[in-house]
Amino acid sequence: MKNYYKIIESEMLRVNELILLHLRSEEKLVEVVSKYLVNSGGKRVRPALTLLCAGLFGYKGESHTKLAAAVEFIHAATLLHDDVVDDSSMRRFQATANTVWGNKTSILVGDFLFSQSFKMMVDAGSIEALSRLSAASAIIAEGEVVQLVRLSEKRMLSIQEYEKIIHSKTAELFSAACEVGGIIALQDQEVNKKLCEFGVKLGAVFQIIDDTLDYFGKQGEIGKNIGDDFYEGKITLPIILLYKAATIEERKFLDDAFFLDERTEVSFDQVCQALEKYNIKHEIINYTTKLTAEGFSLLEQIPGDKLYINSLKELLHHAASRAN
Amino acid sequence: MKNYYKIIESEMLRVNELILLHLRSEEKLVEVVSKYLVNSGGKRVRPALTLLCAGLFGYKGESHTKLAAAVEFIHAATLLHDDVVDDSSMRRFQATANTVWGNKTSILVGDFLFSQSFKMMVDAGSIEALSRLSAASAIIAEGEVVQLVRLSEKRMLSIQEYEKIIHSKTAELFSAACEVGGIIALQDQEVNKKLCEFGVKLGAVFQIIDDTLDYFGKQGEIGKNIGDDFYEGKITLPIILLYKAATIEERKFLDDAFFLDERTEVSFDQVCQALEKYNIKHEIINYTTKLTAEGFSLLEQIPGDKLYINSLKELLHHAASRAN
């Protein structure tokens, strides 16, 4: 277990219990698919954030575990639908649910998990936390449509467009997970805003590294297929930076690969070589290091238990180091 | 406009405003798809129920319109996902959203509408109403999986199994729509339970008649394709009753049609003729008349404004008469 989970170990066990309890269904298939996904070795980063951000202020009730479980369910529901939309075949070292049970089951079980997440939020009893998480859900769903539309436009994205996509795709739920920890611990708006901003930085780092590992990771280490984003034609930060650095000829090659769908194993290798040539990984590490420093600085402004602050720092540091 | 909408006319306008307000999105596609669905001439029965059940007790706030709009959004989100799962091509006299924009868009816009529905519930400010509607959402999603599993089992259903399916598919949201009207008007549990039970009866009648019109309706009157359920191989009440009445030879024919997927225009006509032969429509009308009488009796036990009681009766009567 990672260090930053130690101080919330017993609460994480409680979150797991709550998760299993809310996966129960009279219909076996619902339970089987939900368990397959929820128990598939995800690192439970999002619920850990809620527990850490409530623990920061000495929160002692039960509601933070309920909100943490709800956050994980929103995440799981999103994954189920994402994998259908992206036609993904592998996630966390196993075949995706849509590959095993079909798209229809994934859509409906996703809806079930999403509804169960709201039941848990209701149980937590905080309208303010509910409000924060339902707003996050809407932003996530909207962002998925934006990503679909961008993909269909078949054009290079600006860094700003990419930042917007990863915000709604990942950073929004990270930041809501942090903020509801503060909300449930009755912190004031100013503090909650800092938790929210910290979550945004962490989520951005997390997604950027994920997108980077799609080109630089090793099969068998990243839990999905290397090159997934490439073969789906997704424009991510490595490609945007490469495009900026590339010659006219290389740009033509990237245009063909991404917008005329000429994506083969050979072209994937060529992209990887070009990324090496222009030292894109170095550029990305500079970028995430800046975000990490901003995250650290936010944490230092939050008046909470230093043990928890340090755990959040470790978590951010770990997220940023995955590509090293 | 139907009579029963007259006493809630101004509130229905407010619900429409809220609906349009919450369809807004920076991403045009989200707005276009949402509007296509929500403005496609649905009768807004479910939000009307919430308004009528709050009006029963003289409710004067704003929250019932928010809950009513939320109920319509849950319904719309469910329709978007259903049409993907059922591969439906026509609904309410127009091509389904998945036909026009593809399955991926329908899945994601459904998620967006679902999230927006929770935002509106949060705005309404009643944890109890939120709890009731999130429970309904989970039951609806679970029921959809049950329906999918039953379909894959390729066997005749019992009436009890059918009743369970239509409960989660339709009656659950009708009953929640009614009950949150009472909840927001601060009625006690006993009254709210009666509203809930009334909604169950109404929803069951509504779905049974819908399923019946799939065989007995006239193209151009029911808003979707006649025979849709048949061609999808869905086992509905007309088929269950026909199977009970049929000879061994006729059962063999039904088995082939539904479980060996031998469904053609010719076999559809043969099913329609067999339904006539055994007077199945008459049997169904007996069944829905009993449900209608039970619904009326429940309404008479509810201590509320007689004008509203009468509107609810009219609504139930109208739902039951659609197949006449």
C-alpha cells in the first residue's frame, strides 16, 4: 500500500464495504459486471482524496466514506460508458466490460452505478456536497461530448483545447472529490476553493501522464494497450507538442495518421521516434513539474493537519513521477 | 391541451422554461440533441404528475417545478439510452437520436441529461425527494438490465415477470413523480404511500396500453413503428396472454417467431390474427380496467383538493382509453 493511504487505511476499508453493499442487485448480471469493474484493481485515488481532504480538518463522521464511495461510482460509471464510446478493449490489465458482456450491458450497468452513486450522496446528507458532485457529473458528460466532437473534426487541437478536455475528463472529478472532503468537514469557501484548485492540478497531472504513457509506457505496466490513444486517433499533449516542433513533412505525416486515419504499427513507431527526436517527454515533464509545484503551493496555504497535507503531497508527487 | 393540464398550465410553462435553461451547453451538439429529444412532442405526463400531486395540497413554492423538470430529464435520459440498447429507429413520429447522431452521442448526451436532472433536484432542496428519485433511477437502470437478460434467455415470461419489468421500466418513475409532489408539499408517509401506489397503477396501465398498441395501434397514431416490440422479440402482455390461450401448434409458431428469431411481416400478421381470434385485447382491457379502478379508489382516499383529484382521475382514464 502506498504511504499516503496509511493514515486513511481503516476508512478505505469502510469505503470498500460501502462499495460492495451498493453493488448488490437482484439481477446477478448487474452485480457481476459492477464487481468486475469496481474490483479490477483501480487504485481508488478519487475516494482517497475525499477521505484525505476531510481528514485534513479532523472530520470524524461517516459521511466522508459515503461521498468517497459515491465518487468512485461516478468514476466507474464513466469508465463503463467511455469504453463503449471509445470501443476500448482493455483496461487495468483485463478485457473491458463491453468486450466481455457487450455494449448494451455496459450502458445500463453504467446507469445503475451512476444512480447508486446518487443514493450514496443522499445518504451522506449534505446538499452542498450533492450539488458539487452533480455539477461535476454534468461537466464530465459534457466534456465527453466535446471530445467526441473534436475527434470528428479531424484537426490539430491547441493546448488550450486539450487542457479543457482533460479538465472535464479527469480534473473535474478529482477536484470535486477534494472539495467535498472540505465541504463535509464544514470548511469555509476560501479553503474549499483551494482544495478544489489542488484537485484540478492533480487531475491534470494525472491525465497528462496517462496520455504520455500511451506513447512512452511499457505494455504490461500501464494496464491498457500501449498506443490506444494513437489507434483511436485521439489528439493528446505529446502529439500537440510534437506537431508544434515538427517540420512541414512531419506535419503532413501526422495529418495523414490522425486525420486520414492512416494509423498502423509502423506509423505508431514513427510517431514514437519523432517524439524521441524532439525530446517531447522532457517538455511534458517540465509542464507537469510546473503543475506539481502549483499544487504543492496550494497545499501549503491550506490550514490543516500536516500529516494529511504530506499525504496529499506524496500523492501528487507519485502521480507526476509515473512517467519517469 | 388535455383538460387535466389546465389547472397546472402556468406551472407547466415554468417547467418548460427550466427544461430549456438546463439544456444549455457550450457544446452545441449537446444542446441540439437534448432539444431534439425533449421538444419532440412528448406529452410531459411525468412532470404533470409532480405538479398535480403537489397542487393537491395547495403547494405554493418553486420546488415542485424543479422536481418536475428533473423527472422529465430522467425520462429523457432513459429514452436516449433505451433507444441505443433497443436499436430503435423511430420515436414520437421522428427518427431516434441514435439514428441521427449515432449511439455514442446518445450515450453521452443521456449522461448529461441525467446529471442535469440531479442538479435540478439539488436546486429543489429536498433530500427526501432526492432520495426518492435517485432510488427510482437505480430501479429503472436495474430493470433495463433485467429486460435485456430476459430477452437473451429466449423463453416465455410469466405475467409476474412481465409486471416486474413494466414496474421498473415505467411505473417506478410515474410513482416517484407522484410521490415527490406529496413530499415537497410536506405530506405524511401514509399520504405519500398512496400517491406512490397511484403512480404505480397509472404507470402500469400506461405501459400495458403502450405494449398493446404495438399490435393493435395504427401506424401514424402511436408515434413509433407498429410491431417494434415484435421485431425486437420483446415478450409483452399480448404475447403472454396469447401463449396461454394458444394451441400446441400455435405455441410452436410463437416459439419459432420469438426464440428462433423467425420474425417477418408475414409472421407479424399471423400474430395479429391470432390475437384477434382469442380476443386478447378484451382480456387486456379487463386487466387495465381493474388497475384503473384501483387507481381511482386510491385517489378517493387521498385528502386533497377535489379539482386536482379529478385531474388525476382524468389522466388515468385517458391513459386507459388509448387502446379503445
